Amino acid sequence: MHGLTLYSNPQSRGRLVHWMLEELHTPYETVWIDYGEEMKSPHYRAINPMGKVPALVHGDLLITECAAICAYLADRFPRAQLAPPVDDPRRAAYLRWLFFTAGPLEQAVTANTLGWRAEPGQERMLGFGSLSDCLDTLEQALLGGPWLCGDHFTAADLYLAAQLGWGLMQGNIEARPGFAEFVAAANARPAAERARELNDQAAAS
């Protein structure tokens, strides 16, 4: 298997994939892609037909979608211990919260940010139900702490902290008990700090 190459932009969700890569302590290359013509160019669409970042190339393999990239890297580089093994009971919570964040939570926050509301009685048709349902569920999940799988930090914590931190900063997610503390603890990890510095430098240049 050849090396890892991340296609990203410092003002994108690719920041959380950088964090994930830094947690691995494995060499990787970053290719910065500008929004606009470059991201929608035939050259980049040959890598990711969606014309979006991030995209991760690992040898001959292509992985897109942040949650999928995090799940792939956690399993592909088990020495980093960012995912419980398949036969570990904690694997259930790990998968649950990783995809809860990527699915219902992100959909609910996006819908609320755009001012979209379901008509009365339509909530049951939505995978996320409502934003309040998602935040209530998440608040309860964080009570057991310090992490979603107990004492063990995983890619699910990384993904949630990135999404939750962004939502709190933008005001798209209301502050709930435990939310800010969870984000602060995750962001204090050395890998998170390295990823922030790397992306901030790229954005400044």
C-alpha cells in the first residue's frame, strides 16, 4: 500500500481529517484545493466526482465523506487505537455515535441553520426527527464521559468534537451541559493542536 494523500481546503471539513491523520503518527501528504474553479475542475472531479473536499487517496483506494475517512483510517491503522476492535463490546457505541453525528445530528443542524422546518406531523419522516431530539440524545450520551466509549478516546469522539465545536462557535448548536467541556478536552489533544496549526497556516498563506 502506497502513502496517504489528503485533498483538502483549510476552510473545510477537511480540518477534522487532518486531525485524524495527526492522531495516526503516520506520514501523509496534503494537496490544498481552492474553492471555485479548481475544486470543480475536470482534474479534481477525476478524483472526487462531487467536486468537494476532503478526499483521501491511499494507494489505489479513494475514500470520501469525513465519517467514512475516519472509520477507514481507524481500522486501517489499529496501532493508533482510535476504534475498538470488531469483537470489543465498545464497538457498538463507537459505530452508533460516529454515524449519529454524521447523519441525524449534522442533518438537523443544517436544516435548522437554513431555516427549514418540517410541517406538523412530518417529523416522523425525518431521520433526525428534530434538532431538540438530537441535542437531548447527545446530552444524555455525554453524561457517562469522559468519552463516548467510556475512558477510551476514539474517532467517534474526534468527529463529534469537530462538529460540535464548529456548531457552538457558529451558534448553530445551543450550549448544553457537557458540550463545551467535551469539545475543550478533545481539542487539547496534541494531534488536534497540530492539525489546527497546519490549517491555520495554510489559510493565512
